[in-house]
Amino acid sequence: MCGICGILSPDKRPVDRELLQAMNAAIVHRGPDGEGFYTAPGVGLAMRRLAVIDLDTGDQPIANEDETVWIVFNGEIFNFPALRADLEARGHRFRTRTDTECIVHLYEEYGDDCVHHLRGQFAFALWDARRERLLLARDRMGQKPLYYTQQDGVLYFSSELSSLLEALPQHPSIHLPVIDLYLGLQYIPEPLTPYEGVYKLPAAHLLTVDRGPQTAGDRRWSVVRRPPSPKRYWHLDYRPKHAAPEEELIPELRRRLRSAVEMRMISDVPLGAHLSGGIDSSVIVALMAQASNRPVKTFSVGFEETAFSELPYARTVAERYATEHYEFTLTFGDIPATLAKLVAHFGEPFADPSALPLYHLARLTREHVTVALNGDGGDEAFAGYWRYWLDPWANRYARLPGFLARKLIPSLARALPNKGEAPVGRSLLDGIKRLEQLAEIDPRASILRWGSYFSPAWTARLWKPEITAELPPRAAEHLLVEQFESALADSFMERTLYTDIHTYLPGDLLVKADRMTMANSLEGRSPFLDHELATWAARLPARMKVRGRTGKYLLRKAFADDLPPQIQARGKQGFGIPLGAWFRGPLAGWARQTLLSSDVLDEWFDVEPRRQLLDEHLAGRADHGKRIYALAVLALWAMHYT
């Protein structure tokens, strides 16, 4: 697991070594164990290494036998032992024992199709010196990041935005339509960033830049002002459905998930697991314990506010499997200082507040291990969120006469006080207050209806009128609807799952997981995101995912005997944080100062909606905790990066 960066010039001008070193230094947290560089006329590759596999000979960049192909790689290839055996049988000679070298030889055999052979999490840059061609690639699910841009014909790329900005001759302009997307989604979706002309390479995509041989005066590539378009190499397909009966699907699920876990336990350094006490992480810990001959190290985070803390559930699983268990309790005093660190690591606005406890959990974990398995992806693969079974009811509500659905009932709901004393999504009151949003937003944008902090009406009130006139209307909604309509699935629920896996998962959950673990030089591994398991799970019939008001039906049944009864019976809680109480109490002054004293927020947004939001929250008339958090993050980011 590493951080990578590089520069490719069209005219073979020497790469500025100091600039490349500065880019690399900006991602030292991703790889504190070493660094490496490769430079040639017009090309420079660099990396920071977190040593996990092949501690002695795995340094990068790594080349093929005649040093015509070079790679810098971030991630882990979990099927590399089998790949290596096959490549050696084909005559390839290896200098190291690392998974990275397999990619070089796979490229020699299969060209760009090498990615189809990789089972793991990755982002890499491969330079083919013979063809003068750069290949950038990212894993299927989007676990490892890669940013890129082009200025004056020069291509720059890096694992993180902060590194990329180190190198650019001109600081890019802020793209306000993307900030509007952030308000709706709470993250910035692929391939966009907050900067014009700066992009994320989307999950399951390749980007190739073929510089080709040049003659004197040949400036074909240098006059191109937009980078080449990425190409998708993999799709998640929900068809055809498995025809086998339930009694055959259960052992197959157990076999596949056990295999995914055991592959991710291969490590030359200590490893453990993040344990929330939910179904997904509990199943992962159970399988790790069954596969290990020593106690599994488990790590959990909670809160003093018991309604939000899952620590008792995590302890139940830890006791069942006699793990070596560690806990951290997050308090409001950790928030302001931690937020400043988070903004620096994300490099862009990111408003999922569960990043806060994850950052501290990763810090605690890194004191004991270098690798931690987690349960990320289980909800998206097996339909764990409540909204998957609530959507049909919401669709019926939205069909009520407009006066009832959009005016009368929502106005009555708004009058009900809400002090945010339970995690969002866990109280009836929270659901009632969502009714206006349910009727206002297209049903195909499910996550916006149930999860967006700012409805279209809210964002319209926030922006200054002259800016609103320039913004594309309902952009977040249209983005999700486009994914829904392109889904390789038939049912409404599975189209929603497809949409979540192609937007929310790589844009929010996996960004959070990567940045917060790597900020602490910790490698996270996610067995549920194994693409072969995800493909198999996608083809389960819908009834194997949701039954009545129960999600993850088959997963729960397959591992019923491995989980304590309290865990088996639990519904989805999520990583809730008591923001409402904190912003109404000890952090009220900090929140007001942050939201009302930002020059950039004053430039973009009217002050009255921000003041009203703070006043309503303080008075307990509404729980605006997450809205306050999202605007505070935006203000802190703007202070440092605009």
C-alpha cells in the first residue's frame, strides 16, 4: 500500500526532480517506509511505500527484465501467488517476491487487458518506454484513488489532491457547479473535483496517454488542452440470476466470503480488524478468527452518548471470539483540531461525519497493526440499508395529491421539534421530517431522498440568487437518475443498488476509508469488495437480499450460527455521531464562528439562511447538525484551498 505520483511531458523536456520530490513528500503519510523515483526524458514516476508484502525486495518503481516497462503501484493484488506461478510458467523472470512485479509481466503478456487478471485494490501508473505510452488504472470498486490534470500540455497525476496541487504551475479555479453537487451529495462525485480541469480517474477505468515517437517540430500532443478520456473496463451486472435454491446458495456464499477474507489475511506485517458490532464487520471477524491460530486483534470506536455508541455490540463479538480488543471513545473536544487534519487529507469538501471517528480509530489501530480488515461494501452488496425496503412505501407517499405530499403534511412535520437525540435515520421523527424531501426528489435518486442534508429547496435558499441562476438545476438528482437508468439490472431495488455502488460507494465510503486509514499509514482491506464476490452477490435474486423489512437476508442466514443473537437481530445503525447535541452545546460557538465568519461562504451564500439554520438548531426546533457540519467543512476547506 503506497502513494504514487508522476509527470509526463509531451516534448521530452527534463522533469523537474525537485518538483517530483515535492509531490512525493506531500503523500509521505501513505508510505512512511521508503520512497522511489524513475525519470527519463519527459517522464517522472515517484512513490511512497508502506511495506506490507515482501519487506526486503519490494521497493518501487519496479521494471521488467530489460527495463522497458516501469510501474508505480498503490494497493494489493490478492491473487498474485497464482498469477506469478502462471507467468513463470510462461517464461517470465522475477526479481522480487512482491505483487507489484506481477502487473509488469501481465502487461507484457496482455497489454491493457492485464487489469482483467487482477483481484484486489489498486491504482497504478505504468510507463511503456518502447511505445512512449503511459497507462493509468484504477480498481473495479474504486478503493484506491488517482487524480490527474493537464496544464500547458503536461500531464500530472497523484494519489491525493494535495500532492497534485504541489506541482501545478497555475492554481486551478473553483468550479461552483461542483460545490452545488457537494451540497446535495455531501461528497464530490467521480470524475469531478472542486477544481476546473482536475479529475479523478473513475473506478474500473483506464486512462492511456500515447506520446508516441516525435520528430522535430511535432507538437501533436502538446496542443491538446484536455486529457484523453478514460475508458471503462468492467461493469457490475445483475443478470442473469442464480437459479439454485437457498440451501445451495448459503454454502456457496460462505465459501466465497471465507476465501475473500483469507486472501486478505496474507501479510508480512501484523494485521487486525475494525469491529463496529454490525453484521458485516462481525462476520469478517468471525471468519478471521476461524482462519487464524492466534487471537485476532479488533478495534472499535464509540461515544459517551450511549444512543450513538455501538461499543457494547462490538464487545459481544470480541468476547465470542476471544479477540485482543481495543476501544476508543470520541468526544466533542476532539472535533475542531481533527477537522483541520481531515480537510488537509481529503483535499476537497467531504461531509461524511463518520470520517471523524474513523480517523481516530485508524490512529488507535496503527499503534498495534499495519493492516486492518473491515466490513465496507456489505450493505451495497447484500442490501443492508433501510431505504431499500422503504423505497416502495416512499413511492406510494409521493403519489399522494401534491397539496398533501408537498405542502400540508411536510409543514406539519416541520413544526415538530427535533433535538437530534438519536442517530439520524433511527427515529420515527427523522423519517417524518423527510416527507417533504421524499415528495420533492425523483424516486430514482433514492439516496438523495433519504440521506441528503440539503434538498433542492434548501440549496436554492443558500446560494446567492445571481449564482443560482448560473447553476444547472437539480444536478445531483440528474447524476443519480442517469446511473439508475444505465444499470445492468431489472428491479427498482437492484437499480438502486447499482446506483449506490457506482456513486455513493466510490465517492463517499471508499474515499473516507482510504484517506482516514492512509492518513495514519494504515492499510485497510475490504473482503466484501472482492469483485468476484460482488459479481456473484449481484446475481442473487432480490428476495435473497430483502425479505419484508429485513435486509441482508441470505448473509444473515448464512452466518446465523457464527454471530451472537444480539448481533443477528440488529437492524442497520450506521456510523452515527451526536453532532446535534455537540453543535447545540459545547461546539455551538465554534459552529457559529465558522459558518458566519467565512469570506468564501459570504461570497457564495446568503448569510440569513446560515443564521436561521444555526438559530433553529440552537433552539431545538430542528436538528441541523449535519447541515452545520457540511458547511463548516466547506468553510475550512475554502480557507486553505481556494
